[in-house]
Amino acid sequence: MHIITLTLSALVVLEHLYIMFLETIVTSSKKTARTFNMAHDQLQ
């Protein structure tokens, strides 16, 4: 049970890091626009 908890926690951490990466570093990329369901020109 302990391993399952650690694995799921690690997946949540990775998801949050990915979202933070998209929002802070690659804010004007097409992948960011697709992930957040926004138009590409709205991000620029």
C-alpha cells in the first residue's frame, strides 16, 4: 500500500510540474494553447 501511495503522489507531482512548466516557460507554444484549450494568439 505504501508503494501505491508513493507512486500516485509522484504522478501528481509530475503533473503539477508539467503544468507549471507550460504556464511559466513555454507560455506561447501551440502545445500550451492546446493543453489549456485556448487560441494560440491569446497566449502571445
